[in-house]
Amino acid sequence: MLFTRPYDYTFYQLTPDSVTALYKLIMPLSISLPKAFFSFSFRSQNDIDQYRSQNGSLVWELDDVWKTKQYLFFTLDYYKSWREKNFMYDESTGRFYNTSKISADSTNGFLPVLPGGIQYNDEEYLYTSTSSSSMFQSKDYNQKKNLNTHPL
């Protein structure tokens, strides 16, 4: 099982007998929590919420961590943009990918790619969901292009 902790950019692995830090992301300074955040005396949850709303471009935590094969998928918790949150790390190449910038193509029947985030992982495949309106929009858009698709 993989997990993260709030205000920490580390991915941990939990096994029946240990907890291991797998990776620690180093964020750009412009989106990293400042050291002062960890020493500030917040009086209430409202203070924390107010600080978060005033500093929306900061990454608060890593969420939705999934690993399949050599790929590590995760979401950044910040308010910058709802589209720029989902990423994939390829352990074999050491490269990061913004999954919102992956285009639909013939390998996935021109369907939206991870529109609702990852819902489930069975160690072989990732599963997601999408709204019916998004599916119909994708179908209409692709029909106008006269693309040849094959059954999935």
C-alpha cells in the first residue's frame, strides 16, 4: 500500500512489517510550502483554511497515489488549476508527465484519458470513470474528424 502525509512531499510504502519512504518530490520554490508554515501557530482550522486560500498556488499534499508496473500516479493538492493536478512518474526513465496533457488516440478509442482520476488499480490496469456527457462530446468531436476506430 502507498500513502502520503499532509504537508509532506514524500511517497511511503506500507508493508505488514515496515514503512519505507519511496520517493521525496522536490517542488519548485514557487509552489513549495515555506519553512515558516511549519512553525506558525494556527489557532483553528479556520486559520489554516484562510492561509490556504491566500496561498492557493502552494502544494499542500500529494493525493490519489497509485502504482502499476513502473508507473507512479499522483495528484497535487493545490488550487492553481483543476487541470494541472494529475501526474505520472515513469520509474524506468525518471520522467514526469502531466496526465491532463495526454491526448486521446486510437489506442484508447479516442476516449477521454483519466477524466475522473484513477478509481481502482488491479496491479495490471487502471480504472477511471467519466460522465456520459463527456463520452458523447468525445464521440461527436471524433465523428467530425472521420477517424477509424477499432473495438476496445
